[in-house]
Amino acid sequence: MTAAARIVMDEIKGYHNFIKLMMILTGVGALASLVRFIFGLGATTHLNDTYPWGLWISFDVVTSVPLAAGAFTIGIVAHVFHIKKLEPLVRPAIVTGFLGYSLVCIGLLLDLGQPQRGINVLLYWNIHSPMFEVSMCVMAYTTVLTLEFLHPVAEKFGWHLPLRLLRTLELPFAILAAMISTLHQSTLGTFFLIAVDKLHNLWYNPLLPLQFWLSAIFTGLSIVIFEASLVHKYMKQPDEAELLATLTKIIPWVMGVYIFVKAYALAFLSHGPLFDRPVLLMLFAIEVVFGLFLPFGMFLMKRIRTDKQLQMRAASLVLFGLIMNRFNVSMFGMEQAGQQIYVPSIIESLVTIGIISAHVLFFVLIAKYFPIFEHHPEATDYTIPDHFHKIEKGHGEGVKA
Amino acid sequence: MSTAPVNFDKTKTFLIDTTKCTGCRGCQVACKQWNQLKAEKTVFFSGEGYQNPPQMSEYTFTRVKFKDYQKDGQNEFAFYKEMCMHCNDPACASVCPVGAFKKTPEGPVVYDTKRCIGCRFCMIACPFGIPKYEWSKAFPLVRKCTGCYSRIKEGMQPACATACPTAITYGNRDDMLKEAERRLKKRPDHYFQAIYGKEEAGGTSILYLTQQPLDELGFKQITKRPLPSYTWQALRLVPGIFLTVGGTLSLVSWFQHRKDRIRREEEQKKQQTGGACCAPADTANDEKEDNQ
């Protein structure tokens, strides 16, 4: 064993058992995706002509994208609306977003039948395709998130020039992130507008894109709360409950608009029977009661908004509601009456578990080695050091040399 | 695609008169031969009734559906040929991110295997459930009826239309519609008074005539609106929303940062005047400009 490998092994031995478990699950997920590539989709998944899309699209893409919306929502609140005190929440959210979108890209590539041709999206544009729009946006936004993520990396290694550049671009990036996110978060809803007569009326209506966008915003803010609470609890970071209380004041407004749009669309814009499928009705009720009305009511109460335990619970319910909603739209609501029921295969499940574990694992590791939580812009040195001593010698000499 | 209205009168169209279909399945065999599709190992009665194979697949682009029903106490059969409808404004073509599907001016909706990235959105979008996937392969592609595009470009008729002894008439869409209406008028008691495909999904290149009500035969009730218009009504707003969000947020951030700038300047002003409040306004302004 070389010296470098030994240092890495020693470092890993020092990790908490939970991280080791995450490493194992990520490794198993990677192996499972290798199996998928060797044997093909048909042999390793339970997808078929009735269910061309399964767990990977429903969770790894349609659900993961709004779950990674924390980066753009907190970017708007902290940078665009310029609520400076929220700055400590921005970086963890950007890391989550960066990891989330990178893993969405991996999930998408795994699900493609011809992943080696993924580049075709850039070669043959079809502006009428929601999938085209989402792939372009995801590529663009992953790039933006990577650049934003470079900020702590540059800080860690003392790359002064990039650091200063990234600092200047912080606000433009926050705006760009919001522009791109608005497009693809809503277009994920447009995906299912083509499924006329397939997606059940409880969810199918022309305002689906707007609902997807609104729910992505309040979910993004909720995931920031969820994550900050967990980080406080398990990673010994300071309690941000007071900052989070600012976010919990915004969430009920967005949720209120969402509830209004959803109710309006359901009452006036959906066609056909709503109560013909008891199972779907039950799923809809669970989504709306436990994932929407309950957290909405909780966030309306000041006592709950400011209590760190209770705001975490309300945020978890929001996340539950979002996951339910996306699965209802992309999977359960698309099942026709009397159709065989899709259950993901072991490989599919292992890959998805691996992706979730990879997210947790890389977040913890990045937080361990990069300045994610201790970020205070006023304390960071953004000056460019004078390596060539141009200032001391005078500009003229520097140019001649 | 969904924006440019084209006249589809001269697109090649199948008129399938199910009342004349004898269920011989010559079309199924011809299709397999022309497209060199593998035979499937099937078990009798594995699907609904007598139809075989139980469903269309990567190896089966067309198939005759059997529907048994009772009429005057007698057992009767109805048959209809299931195949790609070759929509005038196809959903598969509109959702494909790489534009692998195309409605040709001749009529068939064709698929470019070299472009496909395998996202399977076409399978989600198709209202008739036509595109099938090569689940048996490691790098699968989509398979579906080509409308025998290679044959009709050479002036021939599709393989199934050539093989069919009774039920398929093939020709320009306007002629086929005229013929269908003539038949409906000529024998009003014989036919169910509807032409499936005339308006379904915005009109298709397959037209069906039946004796029984459509839903009894298993024809899906499909919207009359072209499907791509459902997504386009949202997607057409994309550039506008993109710029509106960008513009609004830029304005908001300008205003929000402006407050901050003004406060900072005032603080500086205070510092420079040594905390005294009574410095003349114009000197303070000069100092501020110097600092800039």
C-alpha cells in the first residue's frame, strides 16, 4: 500500500459508522448501475411497454429536481432580496443543489437507452419538446451550480483571482439560477400535459407547470430548513432556528398561492370524473391533507415557525407532500384502471438508494473538508495578493520586466 | 410541427373497413416479412380472447384484434387492425428532445434511429400506445410501424395494404374520407356512424369504419385536439417567462442593494464629518465623490 493510500485509509477509519454505511450503499448503487449498463434496461428493471418510465424518472428526476431547489430559492432570498443575515444558509444550499443536480444528470443518463448519444440534445434541437428544454436547463444550471460551488473550493485552496471573480458574479449567478430554475421546474409539469386522457383528472390540468414551479419554491425553502436542522443536530453546527424563522415566514405565502392555484385548477380547469378511482382519491387525499394543509397550518402559527423542533417537522411534511405529489403525477396517476401494477426491481431500488446515499455522503465529506458552514463574507479575504510585487516596485518596472 | 398548419388532403391514408375484415391476419404476416421482424413465441388465449400475440411489441408492428360479442343470441366476431395511426400532428414528434420522429409530407410518421437517445418520452406521449421499446437489448431503440415509407417512396403500397384481401383501401386522405362517407351514407344500418381517425388527435392517416360502437370494440376515446398543442400552450411562454423573471429579479436586487448603498454612504459621511451632524451638505457630497 502506498503512503497516499494509507493516509486515505486511515482517514476513512476515523469516520462515523453512518458515513461508512453511506459509502457502502453508494458503492452498491454504483455496482447496480454497472449491472444495468452490462445487461440493459429490459433485463435489470421492471420497465416495460406499459411502464416506459419508472422509479428512476419519478424519483431521480421529477422529484429530485424540486428537492434540489433550495439553492435557487435561498439565492433569491439572500442575494436578490439582499437579506444579508441569511448568508450562512446559502453555501450549504448550493452544495446540496450542486450534488442534487449532478446526481439528476447521472440518474438521467442511467435511464436513457442510448446514454452515449446524450450529446444529441445539443445537436438536434426540438423546441417543441419539454424534454429538450429540461435537458438544456439542467445542463446549464449544473454548470452554474458547479461555478457557485467553486467558491468554497477556491477559498479553501486560496485561489485569489477566481475567488474575487466568483464573488463579483454571486448576484448575477443568483438571478441566472432563478431564471433557469423557473423554466425547468415548471417544464417538468409540462411533461405531463401531453398525457391527456392518461394522467388522472385529479392532477391533470393546464396549470400543472405553474403548480410544479410554486411547489418547487416552497419545497426549496423547506429543504433548507430540513437540512440546516439536521446539520445542527448531527454535525455540531450552530443552531440557525432564528434565521430559519425568516424562511418560515415566506413559505406560507407561497403555499397559500399554490393551494389557491391547485384548488382553482381542480374546480374549474379539470375535465371528467374526479372520484372514479378510490385508490387515487386516497393518494390525493394523503398528499393534500398531510403534505399540504397540515404543514400550511403549522407554518401559519408563530409558535411553530420559530421553534426549531416544530419548524423541522413542518418542513418534513412539506417534503413528504412534494414527494407524494410528484409520484402521484408521474407514476400512480398515470396508471390506468385494471393495469398491472409497477413495482421497481431490486437493481432500480439499489441505484436510487445509492443516489440518495451518495448525496448524503458527499455532502458530509464536502462539509468536512471545505468551508461550507463557517462562511462569513465580511471575514473572507477577497483581495488579490501581490505575488509579483508590482505595487512595491511600481507599475512601470513590472511592465518592462 | 405544431405551429405550421399543413393541408393533409394529399397524405397517404389507410381506410380500414373493419366490417370487411375477415381476421385472416395476412397483414400481420406481410408486416413481419417486409420489416424482417422475429416471430414471437406465444400461447393461445394469453391475451384477450383469440387475438395473438397478446400485445404489440418490438417484434409486432400491427396485429388484428379479435372482439367476440353476442348478437341475437349468436356468437359473433369483430376484428380490427391495430397499428400506428400516423397522426397529422404527432405527439411523439413534438415531445422527442432530439426530433427523431417526423411527419413526412407523404403521410407516414418516421423515426430516425441515429438521433434517438432512448428517453422513451414518445411512449408516454402517444395516445394510442404505439411506440414499443427493444427491452431485450443492451442499447435499445424504439420500434414502430413505419407506414412502409421505403415502399411508398418507390410508388408501392404498404405491405399490409397490399396483402389485405378485403378491408384496406389506400390512397390520398381526401379521397379516403370521401369514400368513407360514401359508404356510411350508402349503408346507414350496416355502419356505426363515425369515422375513427377523422378528427381523433387532430386527425390521423388511418381511418376506421366499424359496425359496432367504437368503445365496444376497444377504440380509445381520444381528444380531438392535436396533442402537441397541449404542451405548446405552456412551452410557448418560455422565452417570455425567462426574460420576465430575469428582469424582475434584476430590478428587485437593484432596489434592495440601493438601500444598502445609501446607508453605507451615509455612514461614511458621518465618519468623515467626525460624527458631527451639522456639516454643510455640499462639502459632504464632495467628499463622497472623492471617496468613489
